[in-house]
Amino acid sequence: MLYHWLYPLSQNNHLLNVFKYITFRSFLAFIIATVVSIIWGKRFIAYMKLRQFGQIIREEGPESHKKKKGTPTFGGVFILGSAMIACLVCGNFVSFPFLIALFVTISYFFLGGLDDYLKVLKKNTKGVSARQKLVWQFSTALIATFVMWKFNVTDSQVYLPFVKDPVMDIGWLYVPFAAFVIVGSSNALNLTDGLDGLAIGPTITSAATLGFLAYLAGHIEMANYLLIPHVPDVGELLVLVSAIIGAGVGFLWYNAYPAEIFMGDVGSLSLGGCLGTIAVLTKNEFLFVLIGGIFVIEAVSVILQVASFKTRGKRIFKMAPIHHHFELMGWPETKVIVRFWIISLVFAILALATLKLR
């Protein structure tokens, strides 16, 4: 928002002219969010410990997790808080895509915060019920996608990786389809958040990939050259993405093994919703399956486990989500985390490779 005050002053002070460039504001947002999150994070963790806002550990989980009981949670508060501070300085609040992404992120932030509050402070291990959570998530997502469709922020055409032209126009059905992408992303990231630093690593790589794609889609010449859909103003999402990456780096400073703080649902639900919204706004709904491949694998492992147990009475994995399966196979926690990070990076590179394979 500070951008809206500083840029008009560039007529008298040419140095402020740099604020018109998305790339400069994105770099600045990253720096601000990183510094703020590292400085604020230390104090936030101390406050969480003082108030005894500790994580509740599932009894049926791996035995090694029992020692994590009581580790401060609500880490998503200082991730999103730091990112929002950076956005207030560098964000363009007249950009419709930017505002839509913020709307979904903030709504899911409050949902996750309520869930964590009930679990940690009210000692309600279930938190917000699954049905209530889905109602909140889909209501938010449907509002956001309806606005996108109704006001032509994006069109209702569907694109596939490796195909240069849209495969079909699904009309009003695009609203529930896009909402499903956003909700699915939110819940998939939430399932991934089970080990120290596991969720934030793929979040950073996925956000960086989506941010780059947003910048390309918002630049009409680059979009035309690469044969990708041009979405006006969507390049401003790079500022939001850079703020999230910076805040994520600061969070990882404290969340790396052994974690001093956990993300909590307040972080995982909101970050997942944000990534899903950016995928929709940039017309990468199907490519996001590859970009966020780790999240998809984690979610699918849970779906398969539940389906197998209900239909056959047998489990496919030792435990789901799948990162627990590898732990119970004997992999050290750090090995699971780093290998999942590597896979996430490979997925991101493959997703970017599709830009020229059309």
C-alpha cells in the first residue's frame, strides 16, 4: 500500500520511479518479509512458550514424535504476518488478482487460526469439524472464483500442460472446478505439514514457480511468445509470492529440524489456499498438479489408505500421509524431509520445462 503513496512522488524524485517495476517491489518484499520474520519469529516463539501454546501430538503417530509434544505452534501467524507487512509496503492494491489471492489467504488464515485455537487452547483434539472446515473453504473459494469469472479476471477456458491452445471452455462450470483446485490445494498442504520443515520447503519451491509463471502471464509479450494465456495484472502476484517466500525462509530458520515452532493449520491452510488461488489466476490448474507434486502425493496417499481400509480392511501404507510411512520404514526424519524437498524441486523444474514443450 505504501507503493501507492511513493510511486506518485516519482515525478519529483526519480529514485522512487523504481516502485513501478514489479521485479523491484518483489525483491523488496522478499527482503522485508525475510528480515521481519526472522526478527519477529524469535520473539513470537518466546511468547508462545510463555503462554504454553504447545502442539498436541497424535498418540498413533511415530514414537519419535512424542518428544515434540509442547513445541510452540501457530507459526503461520508470523509467516503470514511478515508476508502481509511486506505486501503493505510493496503490494499493488488496485490489482484484482492480488486482492482475490489476499481474500482467500486471509479467510483460510482465520479458519486455520480457529482450528488451532480449539485444538491447543480448548484442548479439543478435533478442532473445527471436517464438514465445517469444508463449508468454510468452499464458500470462500466459490466467492473468489465467481468474482474471477463474473468480472473477467480470468476466462473459463481450461489449459493442459504441453498443449498450447485451450482444450475447452467449460463456462460457469469453471467456478466449482476452480474452487475445487483451491480447496484441494489448501487441504493437501495441510496434510503435508507433519515433519519439521517438510511443508515449508515445497511451499517455497511451488510459490517460486507460480510466481514466475504469474510474471510471464502478466507480461503480454512474454505470454504471446511462450504461447501461454495472458492475464492482465496477474504479474502483481509475484509481489505476494515473494513476500511468502521471504516469510517462509524466515520461518524455516526456526522450523528446520529440530523445530522450535510448528506452522499449524493457521499456516498450512492459508498457504495452500493462496497457492491454489494463484494457480487458478494464472490458468495453471492442471500444471499445478506437477508444481505441487509433493502435496498431491501426500493427499493421494491418504485417500488411497482410507479407501483401501474401508473396502478391503487392509492398509496400503504403514501410516498415512506417506511421509510417516517412510519414517516407519526406518528413514531418519531429516532424510525424509530433504528427499521430499529434492522431489519438490524436480517437480518445479519439470513444470517450468513445459513452457517450451508445447
